[in-house]
Amino acid sequence: MDKKTQKERQKAFESLPPAILECLSPEEKQLFLTADQWPEELFQKLNEFIIKE
């Protein structure tokens, strides 16, 4: 993952509402920031914040 993508993900992560951040496990937080593909469970937790292309 390039630095631009890392910065964009970090910015997106920090902009999530506190209630959402609190419901994510440490593993899910790491996946959000670094994974090439998210597991379905993470998509479900973040579904209202994901824009489908």
C-alpha cells in the first residue's frame, strides 16, 4: 500500500464517529488501516459509511 493510500485510510478512520470506533476490535482497526480486502463483518459494521463504486 502506498503512502497516499495509508494517509487517506488514516484520515477516514479518524473521521468515523466515536460510537463506531468503540465497536471495532483492535484487529478490525488494523484491518481498516492496512488490509487489501476487508472481511464481510467489517463491511457490515461500516456499511453506512461505505460508498459503493
